[in-house]
Amino acid sequence: MTFVLFTVGAVLQIEASIIPGLLLLGLGLGFWNIGTLGLMMDMSPVGRAGTFLGFWSMAVTLARGGGITGGGIVRDVGLQLSGSPHIAYALVFGSGTIGLLIAGWCLNHIHINEFKETAAHESNTSAILAGSMD
């Protein structure tokens, strides 16, 4: 919702959408961090939570770095093609919206109960993780 607000605000040049958008972005990021950290902890095999916390931290750091880099590239290309910073930023936040929709779709296909049942019978980490997805 926040990225949609930013996208529409950029296209229509609505400066008043910036502060509410930033507040929603901070709130959403907090919920995302709590949810994904809880999911990671819930899916960590017994005795391996530290290892999975390290993997989770690395994945988040790489994803954020890639997102920042990708956003900069999309902005620069959009600015070169359109000549308008408003369109360029709308492209950045529009692509962010699509990325979040894809991430939500992926998270919706994770089944914690099936994962826990598989993890109780398996000792192989790759088999455990493979059993948690559709």
C-alpha cells in the first residue's frame, strides 16, 4: 500500500503524500522484520537457530543491497528515458510494489505445520526446507 501511495504521489506530484508514506513505510518495515524473523525462528531446526539466523541476516542484507542498487538503476534509466524525475521515481516504487506482491505470494505458499511435521522426521536440512514449500 505504501509503495502504491508513493507511486501515485510521484506521478501526480503530490508532496503531501511523502510524510504519511514514510510513516507507513516505517511501520510496514517493522511488521515485515518481526514477521520474517519469527518465521525464520519457527522454521529453524532444533539446535541450528544460530546458523539460520546468520543465513537470514545475510539474505536480508543482500536483498536490501540489491534493492537499493536496483532502485538506483531503475531511477537512472527511467530518468534518462523519460526526462522526468516524477516518472523515474514512479517506476522505482511501482517495481517495488510488484516485488512485494511476489514476496507475499511466495510467503503465502509456506506451510509452517507441514514444515514442523517434516522437520520432526527428517535430519537433513535440505529435505526439511524442500518439504515446507508447495
